[in-house]
Amino acid sequence: MKQLYINYINSFKGLSKEVWWLALITLVNRAGTMVIPFLSLYLTQSMGFTLENVGSIMTSFGLGSLVGAWIGGRLTDRLGFYKVMLISLITTGIFFIGIQFLSGFWAICIGIFILMIFADAFRPAVYVALNAYSKTENKTRSVSLIRLAINLGFSAGPAIGGIIIGSLGYRGLFWVDGLTCILAGALLLLVLNPKKSIVLDNVHHKSPKSAYSDSKYLLFIAAMVLFGFAFVQYFSTIPVYYSEVHSLSEFQIGLLLALNGFFIFVFEMPLIKYMESRPWSKISNIIIGLVLTAISFSILNFISWIGVLTLGMLLVTLGEMIAFPFSNAFAMDRAKRGNQGEYMALYSISFSLAHVFGHNTGMRSVASFGYEITWYGISMICFLGILLLLLLRNVLKRHKQ
């Protein structure tokens, strides 16, 4: 037991002070993300929208995310990551508070779209910040630390969110989410001064390569879109499935989602440190993550026991624990070839595209064909992503780049 504790502590060593500050800012920000996993329930149960309506609203969520990631990447290359992160955090907080006062289908669609533009401009900026403040050998673990902060906040958020819904209603969630974003922006101002920061690994090019002309990177992005398509179901169709098929309450759903964050908090850093010591490529590790994600959906059709929900959550958690850090690290390594903001924006856009099509398609599939067919379809999408990654791995081996 003592050795396990020592190995866990050692997995955090060597990370820069700035990365730790970024993790703390992210923790404060993500502690208020309790709105997101309950959004589909809020729209159906509190606002009275149909599943098709919710799918369309979530498409506007994804479109805003896509535009925000693109703008965030462009601004990061021009203004620097610090200004983009600060503007994103403050404006996102204001819009989260305001979104609760909207009513009507189109008003909510537009409001969610604008909110996500500001919110997801943060992502390429924080990735570039990580790239700047991390030594080459620490990049994957730096990503894992940020994910740990995200999931530590996310593990507490849904559980607290379920309590807030029971006592204050859904509107209380928007206030908490907005205020924590503003608090994260204030923390950024206080602790992370870019003029005093030491950039550990920054790359500048006189003639930077465009991410859109990097065919291997585009193949990787296509696979990430498919992975994201499956993963975002845990923020839309899966919570509704828990409620409709297994009759779980909001509090129970919050606890189940919190299990995801807790599991990541305890195991991700040691797992990543172990996998980095193995002779496996980043692409091979991402493939393992997609296989586990596919299984997490397919088993829902084979086992009717309610405990399968926990097993499915653990499998998808293990899948994302592996796939996200190594895919992020692959993108950051590739970003050294050109405009880092553009490369990382494209990585963010891959998941924005998943939001655009994943939520809407998932909701409409459930409404038309039911959950069983939908889960099989999501599993097949994962395996299509695996095939693309196998192709990419072979191409990279042949060209050694």
C-alpha cells in the first residue's frame, strides 16, 4: 500500500509551477460545470421540449463550440493564450447567468450558441499554455493533470448539482456555473502573470505549417470526431436513458456521473505514467481507449441488471482516461510543426463537430429507433474511428513522422 502511495505521488513530480496554476484555475472553473450533464434533462423536464427539440438545441451547442474553438485558436496565435483565457472565462460566466432567463426554442438555441463561442475559445488557449509551460517529457502528464482538475470539479459538480436542483431548482445551477467561471477568471489574474512566466518549450516558425495541409493530422482529427461523437452521448442521450429506462433521479444520475470524475482523479495520473513506460505509441493507446468506449455502449444491450450502468460508466471512464491524454499529447507534438493555436484549435474543433452532430443524431436515433439500436450504432462509430487510427499508425510507421 505504501508503494502504491509513493508511485502515485511520483506521478506528479516534474511538472512546472505554471501547469499547477493552470490546473487550479481549471478546477475552479469546472467545479461549476454541473449545468452541462443536466442540460438535456433541464430542456425536457423543466422547459418541456421534445427529444427532437433537445437534439437541435444541442446542435447549436456544438456549432457554438466549433466557432469558439476556431476563433480561440486564431486569437491565441495573435493575442496570446493569456488574454484569450481571461476573456473567455469572464464572458462565459456572464452568459451562463443570463441563459436561464431565456425562453422559447429559438432564443435558447441562439443563447446556447453564443455562450459556447465564448466558452470554447478557452480550449485551444489552455492547450497552447500547456505546451508553453511543459517540458517535452512532461506533456502527457501535464494534460492528465489538467484533466484531473477538470474531473475533480466534475465529480463534485453533478452530485452538488443534484442537490441544488432538489432545493433551488435548475436556475440555481446557472448561477453557480456563471459565478465559478468569473471566479476562475479572477484567479487567472491573481496567480498567472504571463510577463513573469518562464516558457519552457515554445516553438516559433518563420514559415509555420498550416494544420489544414497536414494530411496525417487530418486523418487523426477524423478519428477524434468519431470518438467524440460517441463520448458526447454521456452528456445528452445517456442521462435521459438513465432517467427513462432505469428511472434514476437527478441526484442518482449526478452520483453516477460523479463516479467518472472520482475514478479519473484517483487512477488517471498513475495509469498514464505506467502506460508512458510501455513501448506503445500514442496512437496505439488511443485505440485502446476507443475499444473500451465501444464496449461501454454495447454492454447496455446485453445486461438488464441496473449494475451495468456502473460497469458502463467505469469502462467509458477508463477509455477516456487513456484516449484523451494521449490524443491531446499527439496533437501538441504535431503542433510544433506550425501554428500551435491553429493545430490545437483543430483538435478542439474535432470535439465541437461531435457536439454538432452527436447530440442531435443520438436524440433523433433514440426517438426513431430506440436505445438498443442507438447503442449498437454508437459502438460501430467507435470501431470506424479505430480503423482510421490503425491506418494512421501504419502511415506514420512507413513515413516515420
